[in-house]
Amino acid sequence: MPGTVLMTRRRWITLLLVAALAFAAGCGGEKAAGPATPASGTPPAASPSAAATPGTPIPPSGIGADVPANLFQNGGFESGYAPWVPLTPQEGSVPPKVTSARAHSGKEAALLMLSATPEDTGSNVYGFVQELSPPAEFPEVISGYYRVEGWVRGAPKQYLEFVVAAVGAKNIPGGHVNPQTRYVLAGVSEPPLDIPYVKYVFLSRQDPPTDQWVYFEVPIRKDFEEQWGAVPEGYEKLEVFFEARYDDKPAGAEASANVFYDDLYIGPAQGDPNRP
């Protein structure tokens, strides 16, 4: 009998120890099930991938990313030139390119390298163009940034401009089917060319400021109505050019400038991420 009682007590002690260990293991599992909740008012630590990298420009406009309202594709040139089409300047000139040397936001910008020797005369155009299928409504605004470095004037008509052409418009007074509004950003004080289907709007009549990004925004729908007497309708496509150029250059002087464009937008004013 004493032996039986002793065995019974040992069995109960063993069962109690097993139960205690199981209970302790269960409590430990609950505590390890998830991270501790921060105290009230204490934000959780940011993940390393969410932090900004020192020295990396933070896009103020977001043009480098997809902007639903922007009718331009690749308005920040982060994917190279396409679908922009570089214009080919005259033989011997440096063609346009995309560069990481300067960028208003993101990592890339378009670069036009205007250059002329004393022997060069006439006209030369450095630029790029994008064709847009007819939107449901004629776009309201165009905005963007340009930057000029190394501006050396070699011609009275040496300037920056962008051009909006409504190809195949059906309703423009005078029967013009390729009406263009040309926006002079800087460089000339009078219309540089006399072309029947072209109207000029001047944002500046002075030489461009150098070594700084310059913001521009224009109400192209309103300007077409005021300049041409109607907002284009029935057009086949819009062509938008951004240029650095000279016209009627005389012999005898060199001309040069590095011109950057970035964060280009066309669409409704309310959707423009460039707006300050």
C-alpha cells in the first residue's frame, strides 16, 4: 500500500509539472504573436525604404511620375525621349538629348545645345515635339520649367519658344487649317517671323535668366480664342514643340546656349501639379 500511494503521488506531481510547463508555453506564444503597440502619441519608426535619400531631388510637381490629368506622356523625361520626337538641327549641330546633368525634379531633363560659328547664317532650330490625339476638350493650360546656361547671343533673333499647333482645325477664321500660337519664353522683343498661320504671345522680351529654373504657365485655350477668334475644333491632332533657335543670323559672331526643359504639363488647370 505505501508503494502504491508513493507512485500515485509521483504521478500527480508529474502531471502538475506538465500542466505548468504547457501553461507557460502558451503565455509565451501570445506575447510573441505580434509587435508591441506604440504608446499613445508615439509614431512607429519609418521603414528605411520610405525615407528620402539625401541629395535626391524630391519632385515638387510629380511630373516624373504618372499624372492622370497630363496629356503629355513622359513629361519629365524619366523614360528617355519617347514619345517625344527630337527635331534634327542642321548638319554639324548637336542633336537634342536627355541628360541627368540637370533636372528640375526626378533624375532627367531634356537638353538642347544651341551653337553657331561665325560662319553660320540663316536659321537653326533645336527642339522636340509630341503629337497628341484630339482630346475631348481643347486643353486649358501648358506649364513647365526651363533653364539656360552659357547664353551667348550671336544673332538678334536668338530665343526660346514653345509652339501649339492645331493641325486640321475646321473652325478658325481665315480658313487656317494649321493655326499655331507660339509662346516666346525669352530672347526677342518682336515677332521673329511673319507667317500667316502663326500668332505670338510673349512671356518675356528679355534675354533669359541663367543658371536657374524658370517656371512658366499659359492658358492656351483662352489664348487661342483671343488670338484666333475661336477655340480650335475638329482638328486631327495637336503638335506641341519646345525649342531653342535663331533666325536670320548674320555672319560674324558665335552663338551658344544650353537649354534644359523639364516637368512639362498640358491639361486642365485644376489638375496641374506644377502650380505653386
